[in-house]
Amino acid sequence: MSKAIITLTTDFGEKDHFAGAVKGAIYSELENIKIVDISHSVSPFHIPEAAYIIQNAYKNFPAGSIHIIGIDSELNPENKHIAVLLDEHYFICANNGIISMLTSEINPNKIVEINIHDHIESNFPVLDVFVKVACHIARGGTLEVIGKPIYEIKQLTGIKPVVNPEKNQLIGNVIYIDNYGNVISNINKSLVEAVGKGRNFAIQARTTRFNKIYNRYSDAIDFNQPKHKREEDGKKIALWNSSGYLELSIYKSNPSTIGSASTLFGFNYRDTISINFE
């Protein structure tokens, strides 16, 4: 009986059969396995979005968990399949840059390029290849059996902010927009502290400026004021989110009614956010 956990992160959505078929294939091989859906709502082929989601989800699972990432996974000469052992977790995905957000912070223990394709006829690699690899690992199998070691993986561009030579400006980009319409940048707290060194700063996000970064949404609200005098609805907030990244939000926003940071600030993926230090 396998005690491993297999997680699924894909852009399959909820309408089609794909996610259910993958789960069925896993259960057909390992009846007692645990399967956890991280997300099937990644924007189609959106590699940075998937990278952000998996980076912030995997660390909450126990060591030895196996993470299938089904984004842009069609096999071709420029998009090979890999299995990675990193931080005591296994990741199975295409070598399309999706794992480089993790390897930029933690060195992988082992990477193999999967080479079992000659034995599998497939036009649905997540189902036919990634499931085989995940179940092999869950049974205690080694990576060397399903692939050949490699030492470099494709890097994802545009996920690292840039510091100017004068060290007084940090330029980042939007890498993710969450379900609430909050705008998440690739600027993290440790980088701002290292560059800023306690200096005053101003965040420029299109036409909106921020001079303070909060640690929680509620920190932006003055609860000493009577409720009718508080600035709550529509309050613009910059904060360090739970993953340590700079996030721009509207307090208690609802994208379907009053709007959100993404719509009200006019932000889309890869748009620029800058921090200027005095």
C-alpha cells in the first residue's frame, strides 16, 4: 500500500474529462494512493502562473509528495519531459521553464529527462507518461529507471526583478492575478529589504502610487475609527502576501461587482511595477 501523495496542477479546467481521466489512471495503478488537486484553473499554457501556484503550494505537503504539473506538456524536440527531486519533493513536468522558479531558490538534488516514451503511444502525456512516472516513484522507484540525468533546465524569463546600477530603483512585473483580482508581482520582501536598506520608497503602479507596504489586509484599516468613518471599501493597498511577494489589492474587492486591483489599476500579466528609493 502506497502512502505517497500525488498532486495535480493543470490548465485542464473543470468542464472536460481530462482531470478525471488522469485521476482514474492513477487509481488504476495505485488503488490506495492519495490524490490532491492543487488547481485545474491555470490559464491555458500560462507557465509563470502555474510556477507561482506550485511554488507556493508544494511546501505545505509532506516530504516525498509527487507533483504532476500538466501545463504545455506536449512532447516535442524543444519541450522534453523531466522529473525533478528538489527539497524532498518530486516534480514531473515539461522542461519549459516551469520548474525554474523553484530552482532559482533551491538547488535540485536530481533531474532526469524522461525516456520511457518509446514504450508508450500517447497524445496525452500527462495521462500516459506523467502518471506512469508518478506511480513508479510512489512505489519507491528511482528516477534513473525512467530517465537519464541532466544538469540544466530551461529558464523562465521575466520572473526576476531588475535593480538599476544606482541601486535606487527596482523594476518588477506582474506574474499572477488571483481569484480576487489581486495583482502579485515578482518582487519579494527580502529583495526590497536588501536593496532598500531602510530607505523611504514609493511604489509606482501605472498611475497609482503607494508609500507603505502592509503585512495584512486589515492592517490598512484604522479600527479605532467608527465604522462609518473608516476608509474601507475601495481602499488601495500594497502588502506582502502570504508568500512574501509584493501584492497590490483593493480591500475586500469583488471582481464581479465593485471591481478589483487588476481592473481598477488596469494591470495585466507582465505589466511593470517599480519601487523608487530615496
